[in-house]
Amino acid sequence: MSEFEKDAPMAVSPMSSYLNTSALNVFIIVVFELEIPIDESKIMQVLKDVFVPLNKRFSSIMIEDKKGKKQWKQVDVNLKEHIKSPIFAKKGLKFYDEEFDEYMSNIGGEKLAQDKPLWEVHLIKYPTRKNNAAGTSVVKLHHSLGDGYTLMGSLLSCVKRVDDPSIPITFPSSHATTSSIKRLPESIFSMFKSASDFGWNILRGSNFIVDDQSPIRPENKEFKHGFGISNISLSLDSFKVVKNKLKVTTNDTLVGMIFLGIRLYMEAKSYESRKAKTTALVLVNTRKIRAYKSVGEMLQTNSESSWGNQFHYLHLPIPELSDANTSNPLDFVLEAHKIISGLRISLALPFSSVFLGLLDKIKGPEAAAKHVYKTIENSSVSISNVVGPVEQVAFANHPIKGFYFMSIERAGNNIKLHGELTHCIWSGERSHR
């Protein structure tokens, strides 16, 4: 049976409900940098024939029933209402980087209309210098539609290989993993660790534990008047040296190196901040598997890769800088790895999920959403990642030079931008954005 009965409203999951409240409003922005000028008609055709039919959420709005419970209700989709093609005031420029950055800041600060399906596509038909893109397609999706795993899976269903569109795209090999939710504590230490981490999570959702003010968490930390977006591409091959030297996972290597970069930036801005209490929220996919499945498989009942918002936050204290780990950066990365390894044996994730469910039942979804937002607000930075295809791909016959994504949280008029990691591997070059 289909996930949705025809024309029958479908219940919204608790996590999706938390992400679309007055207390918390979260959406995801995905940026495709294109090699050729944009042909709007081709993109509209793919959206109509491929994207919208993928999941009935893409043609549904969120409503409340008589008991105040949120539901998905299907409506007719007018594609023209979802396609935005800005016209910049300046004419005749060779590149439009400033105008592009300002436009991205504007759409990042705007809410999605609730009276139509919660997504839109911005077609920016202007070249930019920094990535030598002829045009840019920006897809904005409400996080209540699904998490990064499901939404990126949907968007990647709309692309084809450049070298041979008839062959399916492939992804770097990924091994099945057992979620921490499924693990039982293996020692007394792990039980104490779980209790400690759970308490830490709860206090993070209040104002009892708050990160220190620092260059990356200034006193006026809300983006009330726009924000800037930056991205960088790095060779994944360079990470192999560190990974193999320390004999740790790729993700632990990446996180450790990012943490080191953050601390060095903080130290450069303020020497005292090298020891500031600084926490990163790492968004964790709680599914058993990480490899992408088709949207059809995601929508199957009891699927291990099922659709929805199946994620939670891990709180990672960023190691302090010292003379020792500054002179030998590998020591810093190894220290970060040890912190991450300790959290892998913790049951804080399922405990926190249960707590949110109880908070929802006792005080309602707004209270649960406020707890999630305070957890984000009281930390300094967040990290998430998705894996891109091995081959170069094209969106509606537009070859993609690269793509990246980010999540943005709103609480009232306050906005927080969270940086994300995108692994893209194609044309024989391994890159990390």
C-alpha cells in the first residue's frame, strides 16, 4: 500500500512537526553550479515529470486537524509558483558574484509559504567567477519534508551521468553500520557515559550549559540582517595521508581537521579563545545503512532506508589548543577522534529521542521545538555531510560543476546558518566541500 492514501491526509512525524513551528523553522538549501547557461523550460520539465511525482509530500501542504495534529494534505502544484528567476539590477557585468551572494542571503532569510508545497527552485541565470559557473540552480526545501539523506536522494534521482545518461550513477562504497540506537551498553563505563551524555544533552536544551563567547559565537550571534555563505573544495586524497597515519575513519579525520581549522581561526582572532568552551553539533543519520536507496525503497514500509527525519544531534566538545597539539596537528586530530569514539558507545541519542517524545506529549510540539532550538543556540557550530556521486552528473541536461548544501534555522526573526559538508567525487578528482 502506498505511504499516502489517495486524497487522504497523512500524519506528520513528530520530528517533522518540531521543524515547522513558531519556535523553530528549518529549511535546507542545495546549490547546483552549472557549466552551461540555464534553459528554464528543461528544468521545469524535469521538476514536473520527475521531482514532484517522487513523493506526495512534494505536492502537499501541512495542515492541522481538529485536534491540532499536523497532517500532509495533497494539493495541485502550480510549477510557476515554485520557480523563481531573479533579474539583477546591474547589466553587462562579466560576473555577478556580489549580486549572487546578496540574493542567497535574501532567500536564506525568507520563510517558505505555508499555503503551497514547501519547496522552491531559484534559477540564477548569471555567471559567477569564484566557481566559474555559467548559472546556478538553488533548491530550497523545508526540513519537515525529510532529512538530508532523503532529500538529497530525491534530488539525485533527478540527475543523470554526463558520460552516459543510460547508466545509473554510482556512489563511493559505504559499509552497513549498526546505529547507536541498536547497540546495548557493553560495559559499566558505557552506561555511565550514556547517562552523562544524556544529561549534557538535556542541559544544552536549557540555559544551564552554554558555550563561551568566542570569534565563532559572538555575543550578537543571531543573523537578523542577512549572512554570508562561503564554500571551499579540497582534495580528498590529501586526507588519506592523515587517515592512514592515524588509522582512523575518514569522517573522524575530516571532523578532526575541521576542528583544528576552527581553533586556529579562533586563536588568530583572539588568543584567549584557544581554550574557550566550544561545542559542535554533529547531525547523525540514525538509519542502519548510509548508502542511498531509491525513493521507492525509502517509501516502503519497514524499510531500513525509510523516508523521514531520522537524525539526531551528537554534542562534540572541540579540543582546546595547546602548545603540544599546535606543534603536532596529528595529536589534535587524534584527540578529536578519541572524543568521537567515546560518543559511539553512548546511548544518549535514543535517550534524547525519548525525552523529546515525552516533552511533546506533556507540553506539546512547540515545547519540543524550543528545546531543539535552544540546543542549537547554545552551541557554536554544527556539522553534517552527504555523499555525492562518483561520476559527473547533469540536471536537466545541464552539467553540474559542483554542489553544496546548508541548513538554516529560524526562531521568530532570528536566523542561524549551519555549515554542511558535501563529499563529491567525479572526473577522477576527489573533492570535499
